[in-house]
Amino acid sequence: MNMYVPLLITLSYMIIAILLGLRASKGKNMNDTENWGVGSRSMGPVMMYLLIGAGGVSAYTFMGSPGWAYAKGVPALYVVVYLTYMGTVAWYFGPKVWELGYKYKHVTQSSAISDRYESKALGALSSIVTSIGILAYAVLQTTGAAYILHVMSYGLIPKWVGVFLSLGVISIYLYRSGLKAIGVTNAFQGGLMFVVSWFVGLWATQQFTGGYSFRAIFERVQADIPSFLTLPGGVSDMNVTFWSTSILISVFSIWQTHWIQWMGASSKQSIRRAATLLPTFYIVLITMIVIGFIGIFIYPNLASPDTIAIQLAIDHMPAVVAGLLGAGTLAAAMSSSEPCIHATALSYSKDILQPLLRWNDTTSGKWTRRLIFPIMVCIIAPISIMEPASLVYILLIGYGFIGQAFPAIIGMFFWPRATKHGAFWGLFTGFIVTVIFSFLVPHPLGIHAGIWGLSINITVFIIVSLVTKPASGETIERFFPDMTEELFTENRNELSGAKLSKL
């Protein structure tokens, strides 16, 4: 019976998540996109803190980061650095996004882009390109959730069953309550992850060193394998250039999921307060990286590095502790998968299908909820069952595509001269280059494929924008009220100059 305790604790978490998620929509019409999509724009700073924090702490935290620490060493700190920058991006852009969305009723990143550039085609393209990275992230989380259920059941739950079980649980409360369910479950998941990571990390440290200080572990690594504390670490595939450009593309990646979460805030101040505190949530990564370093000396020849934390728990920790780690890891995976599925369904419905099929808002609202099922069954589940690549590499590839929307976003807030043609062709060429350098000629010169794509994207974006017609005066005035007069005075002067030259 003792062997099933970890599984029972892990499954108990799933039941609690269903109950919390189902209650979240009480009294709300979830066929309304405002309610299902952005939670009625009602979330305060505490809910936003847990929503964004738990969404960023994923299966990577409990599997990928200790796995990289075990196999590579210090390159695992990549995620610590980029999450810190992500908090800064949320602090700066989040309130701006919320203000525009509240004023003009945007619910997705792509709908805001479409509005700014007066182009439904551009909105659809940005939805498709960024969804590749978001769905890759959902695959990563689902793969991690399935593995947890497989290990905690001692192989009784096959991984393919774990894939459908985890997605099935998410579908129940996500269909019912939308972003409200994500907010409520992430609040519970966030607290669980924070407590479990520190409890397990300190427990493992005490067992390995006899104390609770991490210093002895790092000193052991420095003495036995010092290369693990400098780049490129234990292997040569994470040199300084690739590590740095991976962080850079991550910083430029403003996720559709984060955009929608910012829309769900009750005010600009809620976002800014939550973003200010985000680094306090991300310290959960430190303990899991320490567990990866401990694993080096306990399992010197482990075949699958991503499994090091779970393997350590199953073999050396009490059943209850192992169960808590399983529940925490499952919570991390599900809390990060939910927003990806939600955002993709919302964007596909609002930014692709509604303009294409000429749906009204009522029809779009109904189909938005329904789209979560084909996205899960036809895309996420089959790819997750195939178990592609390592968890971290999936994450890195995904960022390359999400980052391609960055120039269009910059043009939304800072450059009124940016045009729909510049944004469209910049995004399209950046996407093509990222595909080529991700899969056919991986990361030339050690530079992340997404940075290559973004460089071409920005170049095309600027050049084409300068030779094509900007958006209408009405749109420019809505997005740049303080710059409208200056911009159109310049345009009038240019036209006058052109007429005089003809005379």
C-alpha cells in the first residue's frame, strides 16, 4: 500500500484542481468572451502575482532545470536570468497593454496588432506564428505531466494515458470557467509548488550534507567537476553565444498567454504590483537546480537527466514527500499548460475564424470554448505522446517563434510610422528564417534561430514601413494621441515638397 501513497497524493491534486476550477465561473456567462477569455478584467494584484508566477514556473522547474543542472551544470541558470527579465517586461508593458485593451476591448495580442495596423490578415498571421511556440510549450508541460503520472504509478499508468488524463482534467474546468479557472487553480498550484520545492530541496540537502546550506554542494561540484560551474558546462552544446542569445530571444518574447493575463487584471496598478513581486516566486528554481547537482553524485549514469528529481524522490525520500513532489510537479505542468490552451483557442477563434467566417461575437464566444478540445486532441496529445526532444530544447525552440511578434508590438507603442505591410512581411520573413535555422540548419554560428529570424524581421519591418503608407489618421490618433499632429505635419510637408519639385 505504501508504494501507492505518492500516486494517491498526486491524483488528489487533480481532484482539488477540478473542484476549484468548476467553482470559479459561478454566476458568469462563459459564452461571453469578456468572461471566459479575460476573466471580466477583475483580477487583483495577489491573483495576478500567482497567475503569472505559477504560469512561468512549469514542468521545466521540477524536471528540466534539475535535469540541466545534472547534465550540463550552470547553463541551467538560463531560466533564472530570463524569468527575471520577464518580470521587468511585465512591469513595463503590462500596464500599457491593459490600458489599450480596456479602452478598445482587445482580448488577445493578435487582436491588438490587427487593430493597430488595420489588417485582419496580419492579426491572423501573428496568431499562427506565435501559437507555434505556445503549443510547443503546452507539449512540454503535457509530456512532463504524463511522465509524473507514469512514475508515481510505478508504470501502471502508461504515458499516453497520462497525456489524455492530464488534458482531460484541464478540459473540464477550462471549458467551464476559462481564465477565472486558470487564476483560481494557479493560486492553489503556486502555493503548492513554492512549499514543495523548498521542502524537497532542503530535505535533500540535509540528507546529502547533514545541514541545510547549499554551500557544501557547490563546493563539492567545484572540487570534482569544476567545468559544471562555467559555460559551456558539462557539454559543448550550450556555449556562451547560444546561452546569451537564448536569453535574449526570451526577453523579446511577449507571450500571448501573458498578454491575455494582463488583460484580466482589474487595473494597471494590479499588474505593476504583481510584476514587482514576481522574482520572489521564481526562487523556487534554486532548490531544484541544487537537487540536480546532488543527483550527479548519487546517479552518475542516469539515462534521462530530466527525471533526476523524481528518481531521487522515489528512491530516497519518504512516500509522502515523494507524493508531494509528484503533486507539485504535476501542478507546475498543468498550471503552465492551461494558459497555452486557453490563449490558443481564444486567439484562433477571435483572430482567425471570426474574420474568416464572419462570426458575430456570440458565435465566436461559443466556439472559443469548444476549440480547446480539437487543440488538445489533434495537436497537443499526439505530439506529447511522441515525446520529442528534451524539455528545455522544446522551450528554447518555442521562444524563437513567439519573439517574432516583437517588432509589431514595438510599432504599436513607439513607432507610428510602422505600417501593416512592414509588420506583415517582417513577421513572415522572420518566421521562415526561424523555421530554417531551427530545423534545417540549426542555430548558425551558435546564435539562437529566433535571433536570426528577429534580425531579418526587424530589417524588413523598418524598410518596408518606410516605403509604404501608414495607418489612417484615426487609428494613429487612437494609439499615439500625443504624436499625431507631429506625424501628419511631417507627411504634409513631404507632400508639399513633392508638389513644388514637380513645378
